[in-house]
Amino acid sequence: MRKGARTREAIVDTAAQIFSVKGFCGTSIDDLVEAIGMSKGAIYSHFQCKEDIFYAVLEKAGRMIQDKVGPFVNAEEHACDRLLGMMRGHKAYAEDRVFAGGCLILNSAVEVDDVHEGFRGKIGEGLTSWRRWVVGIVEKGKTRGQIKKEVDPEELATLIISSLMGAMLQYKTFSDLRFYDQTYRFFESYFASQVRA
């Protein structure tokens, strides 16, 4: 990686932590200058504006989440176990506090949904990618005879994503991982009775 690319990555990494705590609207360019330890001019040699930095942060956040969750999914063979692995991975992501202020994607979705159409679109892309991941696991599981034919992949993706986002919101509010554990136990039972072939 070239020096310029490394510098850009360092800016994004530091900015992600600041945005996760203060939000996009609450973070000034001076906050970023202080945290990053670079002049405005140096930062602006890599990004045109604060919005550009935030776009890069959202992209990086999506990759970081997938990097954290992916190994839990990929360690399993059966489709239901892969989905349960996704839930364990999301719990680990929350527990490890990948971002200082909690889930940057969730925080940003709440903060900027009515403020900035571009950010909402970028967050939507991330959620769509997650949805495709779940749907793909379910469809492959159906093809392999691991998941019942009548299971609707889109509906199951909605249920899983909504449940995990809800668990994250409650964890963020109460600092208690039991919401993830309860979600996991529900799906473990639900998969056994309604999904697993």
C-alpha cells in the first residue's frame, strides 16, 4: 500500500471512531483535525469535504462488520448453523466494541435518514448487501435440502436483520448482551421447528 493510501486509511480509521461517538452532524472538521493529528489542508488533500470522509467511513464500517462476522458464518456447513453463526458474529462485533460509540451503521441510520439522501442510500446499500448474504445462505440451504422448501428467504432475512438490529439497539441502550442471547435462543428454536429440513 502506498503512503498516500495508508494516510487515507488512517484518516478513515480515526474518523470512524469520532463519527461513531459524535455522529456526522455533531462532528466538526476541527474535531477530525484534532483526533487525526493532521492539518485541514493535509486532510483535504485526501478528501474534498467532511461528507466524503463520512462516505469512506461508511464503506469501511461495512467491511469491518463483514470481516468480524464472516468467520463465524464460514466456520459452519449447514445453512441454519451459518445463520446462527451470523448471530454469534454480530454479538462478538457488539461485545468487542469495534467502534467506540457502538454500531456506526445503526447510529448513522438513525441520525441521517432524514438529513442526507446520499448517506441514507449508502447505508441502504450496506443493508441490501447484508440482506443478499442472508438470502443467499437460505437459498443455497434450500438447494442442498438443509432448509424446508416453504421457507421464504426474503421474509427470513427481514426477521433476522430486524432482530439483530433490535438486539444491537437494546445492547447499546442497556449495555447488556442478554438481548443477543435471547435472540439467538429464539432463532435456535425457530430454526429447529420451522426452518431446518
